[in-house]
Amino acid sequence: MATDSLTAPDGAALRAASELVSALPPAPAAWCSGLHKRYRKRTAVEDVSLQVGRGEVVGLLGPNGAGKTTVIKMLLGLVRPDAGEAMLLGRPSADPAARARVGYLPELFRYQPWLSAAEVLALHVRLAGGDVSRAEQAECLSLVGLGGRAADRVGGFSKGMQQRLGLAVALVARPEFVVLDEPTSALDPLGRADVRDIVLELRTRGVAVLLNSHLIGEVERVCDRVVVLDRGRVAASGTLAELLGQRELRLQLTGLTPAAQQRLAATGRVDTDGAWLTVAVPADDDGTAAPDLVADLVALGVRVHAVEPVRISLEERLLGILRDGAASRAGEQS
Amino acid sequence: MTTSDTRPAPDRPAPPGASTLRTVLTVAALTLREASRRRVLLALAALTVALLVLSAWGFSRLAGEALTSGEARLTASIVLNLVMFGFSLVAALGTAFLAGPTLAGETESGIALAVLSRPIRRSAFLLGKWLGLVAFGSGFVVVAGLAEILVVRATVDYWPPSPVTALALLAAQTAVLLTLTVLLATAVSPMASGVIAVGLFCTTWVAGVVGAIGTALGNDAVAQVGAVSRVLLPTDGLWRGAMNAFQDPSAIVQFGGADQGAGAFPFLSVAPLSAAYLAWSAVWVLMIGGLAAAAYIRKDL
């Protein structure tokens, strides 16, 4: 078939090839594999691979100095990786054209203090090569709550207002992929809620988002998937359901027999805390584990006083991942 | 884990970003706007007006003296060169301290992060900055220089032999110094790049004067100092060419001839610029500019 199309006259081969390519699913919004970066003697990022699908909201979590911002900068072609590959919207990051449909709010956000907010947006639209009308630019400023300050110089803006402006800059050129590095670090609670709404709105429009934030609750509410970085490596990654899949049951029981204890241990790990027992429920539970366990315990003569489902928060899970990492490192050293 | 290790297939061609020319012009216009909105413009304007008024007063006093026409032309030439040197120094200071903040300062503060994450080439961005700065610096020396020429004409009725060449060479001198500052600003802090550039500018000028004294005294070793420094940093060479075009041709003879002391005098120039030296200056700008672009492209932001 390939030979046929190659020899076909009148550019039919070209047409066939273009049909073949257009039938392919679009490349991910961001993709990187085996990224490494060293700053002098310190390794900042080691063998990081991750992917942000089209229309997907991915959270990047990790302690200070985990390499989150460096990974973001390598994805955007602002920092040269020592090894590894990165692609944006199907193009290598080193190619400036890869960033044509990308919006970025840096962690260190500063905008030309001698320009007005509207002029900053106009500049970014020009540099992006886009065709965004004045009205749409003004709308973008209103979206981030700066509608009334369009003509004011950025030099007179507070940190929070500059961060809002940064958000408008990231959104103004109709991006297909938005990178937000600590987008709420300077914002008040109201501003944080605004950012959350904006990210959710982007998701409904099918815009992919990579969100780096210390506010785990924020990430938990808006992200489809989470990547946890620790000391420059990917410590965990998966959907929230995968990461938080592990649930627990808290039970208050009396009249525990050895047979009942065996039944409990068969469900999952058991921790005792005074009168309360905590049992881990398997991740693949389809909702029958708790009623089955209670029915069996009652049948074994145990008196059941209370049963409470416990949901593990992302914060607990994250701390668990980071502590496990620290413990295994300590184990390797000793 | 959903990450695939195979490289994704290339996507449909991405929409083209801003064309390189559009980027260069946008950044150049932005740099000019920055210059016009920062205090540096106000400071430049104040210094320029002060120099113009001072020289107008000086020249009008000169017109009152009983001088022969030859003496008057010699004095006008020397004082004109002196004032022009003042302008070129003001331009050097102004642009050097503008280039530092606009490049190194933006990298330090984070302004560059948002701008360079746009679909633009860093070399186009740097060229735009350079073009904006050169337009600003050259515009300043040409406007201020022309105003001074008119002041001289009005007060002592002296008109330099080739004012266009002279002003063009002054502008070229500013461009050369700016290129050096841009290179420095890709590597060191904003303040340091300005200080080093102005320091080198002054050093080359002093080396040029020392070399001229060496030539006048017939000491080749000392004369070499000026020749070598003029090749390393072409600001002084271009400045001497500009002086030659500002001064009256008879001034050297009036002063006692090229080998009698006029050559050693810092505000007279004995010879016009050679085409070879002009070509070298252009090559120098291309070389240093290319070096700056190479350094900037490799920089981790």
C-alpha cells in the first residue's frame, strides 16, 4: 500500500500521508522522557518522565527543592536539559514554534513595570503571533479581576495583582496548554478560589493544564492526575483515584475472638488505637468489603458498636510517599 | 503510570509564532518605549541641555575675543570636539546603564521568563534589544550633536567640514559600546556590565591619547598602545574619525603640525578614518554580537 501511494500521481501520496497523520490522535500537550539536570555539583532533576494529555489537568507536587520548577522550565525550553527529551504539543521543546499555543505563569512572576496591564497583554499577543482582538484582551483582564486597572502601570501593582496579571498573560493567546507554577502564592483566599474556577473552566474547554502548587487541597480539587516529585525524581504518579484508592475502616468492637481477628487480618492491615481498630480496605474494593466484613464479624459473635469509613486525603498520601522515600534512603545508607 | 516512553508522533504543523522580523521589531519598539519611560531619558535630556547651554555661553564669550580667523577656527574646532566628547561620554553612560537593566536585569527579575516562553527565538529577542538600544543611543548623539553644531554656527559662525560623517561616526561609536554592554549583560549583573563597559570605554580613550603622545614623540612602543587598544575596542578609533570630521582642516597646521604637538593633543585628530578600520569595526560588532547571541541562547533562565 505504501508503495502504491508513493507512486501515485498528482500528489495523491501527499494527500494519503496527510490523511494518515490527521487520523492519528493528537500528540500529548506535554511529554518528557529521562530528563536530567545538574547545577554544578547538585543534581536538580534525575530521570524524570511525565506526560500531560490533551485537556488533562495534572498536578505537580513535591517538597521545596524537589525540582518541580526546573522540570517545568525544561518542558518550556527555558532551561537546557543535560539529558532527555521534552516535547510540547507534538514539537520538540527546543523549537520556539512548540510554544505557539502555550501559556506560562512563572513562579517568579514580574512584568515590565513601565507598561500598563493592557500593554503587557498586547505585547504578549504580538510575540505569540496571535490575532486576539483588544476586546478579547480586555475580557481576559476582567477574568482575572483586573478589568478596572487595564490602563494602570504594572509598577504600581501589588504582588497579588501582578500574579493575576501573570495569569491573564498565560491565558491571553488562546493556549492549548497552560503551565501554572505556584499560581496562588501571592493571592488571598478569594484569589485562590478564582484560580480554581479558572482552571476548572480551562478543563471544560479542553485546555490542558500543568499545575504546580503547594496547596494540596487546591490540587486535589482540580487535578485529574498527580505527579509527585521528590529529590528530582518521580516518587509517584497516577490519577487521584489510583493514589487515594486505598481507604480504611474504623471500627469499635467488643468480644473479639481469635477467629474474628483472623477475619480482620484477611481484609487488610489492622492498627489498634485504644478501643478503635483501623482496617485497610483493598484498593480494588467494589463496595462490598465493609458490609461483608461486618456481617462476618457479627456471625463470629463480635459486637459491633460503630463503623466509620475513613478517606485518606492527598496530603496524608503525599506525606506517606515522601516519608517512605526518606525511610528507604535511610535504609540504603545504613 | 500513564507516561509512555516512546516519543509521541509529530503533530500537525503548529501555527507559526511571530515571524523573526516581527519579533525583532516588537522587541526593539519595546526597548525604545522602556528608554523613553525610564528616568534615564530625563537624566540624558537634563545633561544635554546643560552641556548645550554651557557651550553656547562659552562660544559667545569666544566670539567677543579679538582672534584671527585661523585662531577662531582652531579654537572652535577644539571646543566643538571637547563638547562632542562630552556627549559621547553621556551617551556611553546612558546606554550602558540602560543595556544592563534591560537585559541582565530582566533575566534576574523574571521578566524574561514570561517573554522568552513565547514562540520567539532568543537570538531575535537579543537582536531586537540591541536594535532598540542602538536606535536610542545613536538617536541621542545625532540629535544632541546636531544641536551643538547649530549652536556653534549661531555663536561663532563655524561649520564643520563633514558633519554627516562626523555624526554617523559618533553613532557608530555608541553602537560599538552598546554591543559590548549587551555581551557583558548576558554574563554578569546589570550594574557590573554597565560599569565594566564604561570603564573599558574610558580606558581605550586614555590608551588612544597615550598612543598619540607616543606617535608625536616618535616612540613606537608607546604608539603601539593606542593602535592595539583601537583594534581591541573600536570606540576610540571611531571617535578620532569623528573629531577629524568636526575640526577645521587648517586646525592641525594652526596647532603646529601633526608631528609638532597637534597629534598629541587629545581633542584634535590628525587623520581621517581608513575604510579598512571601518570594515574592522563592522566585523567587530558582528563578532561580539554573535558571541552575545551564542551566550544568551545557551543561558538557563
